[in-house]
Amino acid sequence: MEQPDPTHALIADLGADDPDVQERAVDDLVAIGSPAVDSLIIAVNDGNAQVCTNAIEALGRIGDTRAIGPIIVALQDTDNVVIMAAITALRRIGDPRAVPALMQFLSNDDIYLHFHATHALTQINHPETIQALLTELGSDDPSVRHGCIVALGRLGAREAVEPLLKLVDDSDDRIRYSVAYALGDLATPQDSAVITALRPLLEDRDPNVRDATQEALGKLDTP
């Protein structure tokens, strides 16, 4: 006798009153994997924030790229819990198609969303990601520039070294700090232009910039 498909019951449990039931449902759906994706995508549009959040979490953990479009749409939700789940899921899946949507959060006033979007971008190591981040280094918004710099540093994008050198004397303290930190990760002792550009920051007005510069030069074995 054919066994009943447990997916529908598990989808219903995503909105259960008991958080433990929700958690078990997510785990069980992840264990089912790809066959559960279509039902989970439908659940993303359920209208219930808890169901949506749990469905997105399951999709992110499964990692099926069919979910990219619906999860990107969920970034437009008005509930920050849903948005955070979508950002995390896109980070886990790691598909570069998510990059433009994630980059919109670099200008978001919500520091929490900005931080997690930046973190997500650092996990999508793809030429399209790096090129998008390099392009946005020219943004007028310092929050966008900061997020891009942090992401490029963590991605190990050596092609960012020259563009970052142009931001060493930026008027925003946070930009100079993030540039010094990123260059410490990206440069090598052979990058004399980087060392020359960083040394004046040892006398910067901002103590965080001075500390980041000291650390960066230390990585380059430069006193």
C-alpha cells in the first residue's frame, strides 16, 4: 500500500502554535529535500508571517535554486522577521542572482538588516557579486560604500585593491576604517602602493581607523 505524502501535514505544522512543532516540521521538510520544494514555495506566499518564515528557512537549508525567485520576492515583505529569513536563505543558497536584491539593503537604515545583507554578500563568492560590489563603491551613500568594502575584503577580491586605494582619504571615518581593514586582508607585502597609502592613516583623527591601519600594516609585516 502506498504511503501517504507527509509534506502537506508538515507544511500545516509550520504555522503551529507550538514552536517545537514548527521546528520539527522545518527539520522534517529539510530531510525530505527537493520533493518538498514546490509545496514550500507555495507556503512562502501563505500570508502568515510564521509559515512564510519557516518555509523560507527550510528552502534555504535545502538549497534548491528553484526557490531563488520566491525568496527574493519575500525580501519585499513588511515583516523584518520574514526579510531576515529571506536574507539568510539567500546566503545559504549562494546564487549570484540574489546579489542585486541583497545590495538594496546596504542603504537600509536598519543596521541589523544592513549587517546581515553584507554578510550574505560575503558568502556569494562569484564574479558577478564582485563586479556589482566594485560598481557600488562609487555610491554617494556611505552605508553602501561601507557594506561593499567589507564584502570585498571578506571575499578576498584582489581586484578591489586599486579601487579601495581611492577611498583611503574618504571623509567618512567608517569608510577609512573599513578600507584599512579590507586592504590588510587583500594586499601583500609586495603591494608597496598600499603600504604607502596606509601609513598616513596611522595618524588619523579616528582611533578606530588608526587601530585598523596598525593591524593592516602588521599583516603586511610593515612597522
